[in-house]
Amino acid sequence: MSVTEAWLKAFLGRHGAVAGTVHVTLEHDPDLLALRAAVNIPPKVQEITAKVPRGKGMAGLALERAEPVSTCNLQTDATGDVRPGAKAVQAQAAVALPVTRQGCTAVVGLAWMDDRELPESLLEQLAEDAQSVEL
């Protein structure tokens, strides 16, 4: 298990989430995210999200906007922020949190089993904790 995956498992546990990812920007292309770690993400979804361009899906939008992108329910989201493949993750509420430090940008994703609101105060708490990501 990589250091990033171990950190992700602990992060999910701290926040009661059931699945998650860590994507990092590529040194040669800061507009492209590469999957670094995944927990409870189906292999097909990992394959599809192995590389995520800026602006595509929740992770790509979090990179583009430099702010959290969330949904109350992956299965029923109609905003266009959630890509169809995300529905394969057997979860509902989700968030993608951008992290920038040490010249690298990462996006940490979490998903919960239940449909839930993610108030601004919770998003701020999650974003602050995501800063501790082990890359």
C-alpha cells in the first residue's frame, strides 16, 4: 500500500466516507490529473479516471475552479458536474477537494453511502483536512 493510499484510508475513516480518490497534476502538464490512490472505487472507474483533464468531472472541475465541487447524490445529480461513470461508485453524496502545496496540485475525492447536504462549514473542514494529503 502506498503512503498516499494509507493516508486516503485514514482520511475516509475520519470523515465517515466509504470511497475516495487522490489525483495529482502531472509535472509536464498541470492541466491533467493522474490517479494516485483509490479506495473502494470500481476498477472500471479507476481505468476511466486514470487521467482527468482540467474541467472534466468533479475532480477536473475542482482543479479548474480551485474550490470544492460537491453533490448531494451522485446517482441523481443533474448539474452536469458529475460524469456518468461516477454512478458506478456505489455511493451518493460526494465532494472533490483541491489541494495546492509544494508546487503540486492534488484533488482529493470522498463519497458517502447516504444522500446528504454538504454545508459550507463542512466543506471548509474537509478542505482543511485534505491539506494533509501524503503525496
